[in-house]
Amino acid sequence: MRKISSIAYNTFRESAREKLLYVALIFGGILIVSTFILSPLAVGARDKIILDVGLASISILGVLTAILVGSTLVHKEVEKRAIYIVLTRPVSRARYVIGKFSGIVLAIAALVAVMSIFLVAALLLGRGDLRGAILAAVYLSLLETMVICAVVIFFSTFTTPILTSFFSLCFFVAGSLSNDLRAFAQRFGGTAVRYIVDVFYYLLPNLKVFNLRHEAVHDLAFRGTDLALATVYAGVYCGAVLYFAYLVFRRREFS
């Protein structure tokens, strides 16, 4: 456990150097400027717009940052030959993969926390209400980002940073649209198309389960069981992806 913590800490420090603070500051600046621009609007409409923009930005910026930062983590250590030092010590490749994943998740969680503080500040500045659904939506966005982090780690174990970013972004887009694509295929596609789409539907992450923005923006009720199921789903999916990442990484030879 100590070895995983050490790798996670070093990964966290390395990720923090990638100008994550600038991403958070840009996010905060956009929200605060939006508050003043939208101030002439009715209070209800203004709060809804700020919430919608804020929650969507937390989700998108968190995912994009995870992809851009995480795609280079393993590659840089291989390029600088630092990975040889790590793997010559009594550190298994499974611990290395888990440590890398934990480190980038901690870094993105810190980024999400800072952006959430800016969102709360913008709401309070606009005299909006802080509701439980908003915190739940932020939590689900963090789970969504964790899933993408696992996908990024998987691709980074065997391909280049550019391809890792591309494949991970494709996973994010396909996972966000998986329900719509399946419904379209079932209605208009043939038997073969429906079968292929079903296979991809179950292989790709269903990111729809992490979207609670509509309920948060419109102050609608949500069930605690949905949060619990989303948490379990994220944990199982991350575990499965990291296991396959370990299988690939275990067979990789460094020279």
C-alpha cells in the first residue's frame, strides 16, 4: 500500500505541474463574468443559466484535463527512462498502474473541488440557492472523470500520447451518446447493426448515469439509490479497465 501511495503522490505532483490551476482560474473567471453579464435577467433564469454552464464546464473541463494530462504520464516516464528505476524496485506493475490512476484522480479531484468552489461563489454572488442536487451533480461528474481516467491509463500503457488522447476522447463522446445510438439502431438498424451496437453499448461506459445536471438546474427530486448505483458502476468499470491495463502493461517490454 505504501508503494502505491508513493507512486500516486508523485503522479499527483507531476499532474499538478501541468497548469491545472490555470484551468480552474479560467473556469472561475468565466463564471464570475457570466454572473455580471446575466444580472439583468430574472433571478430564476439567471441562476439556472449559471448552474447549467457551471456544471457542464466542470464535467467537460475535468474530462478534457484528465485526457490531456493523463495521456503523457506513462509516456514521459518511458521517454526519460524513469520507469526503469521504478520497475527495478520491488514494485509490481499492478501497483504501478493503480498508483498512476490514483494520482491522476487525486489531481483531477482537486481541480473539480476548486471549480466547485468557484461555482458556489458565483451562485452566492448571484443570490442563488445551494441545493443538495448541485453537490450530487458535482459528485457524479467526478465519478465520470474517474472512469475516463481509467480509460486514459489503459490506452497510455501501449500507445502514444496523441493516440491515447484521441481514443479516450472517442470513448467519452461515444459513452455520452451510447443510449441515443442504441435507441437509433434499434429503431432504424437491421439485425446485424443492432447486435454490433449492443456489443459496443455494453463495452463502452454509459456516461448518462453520471449526468444529474437537469435535476440540479431545475431543482428536481433525485434518488439516493441512483447515486449509490452510479458509484458502484464507476467502481466496477474502473476496476475492469485497470485490470486490462495491467494485463497489457505486464506484457510490455522496455528497452
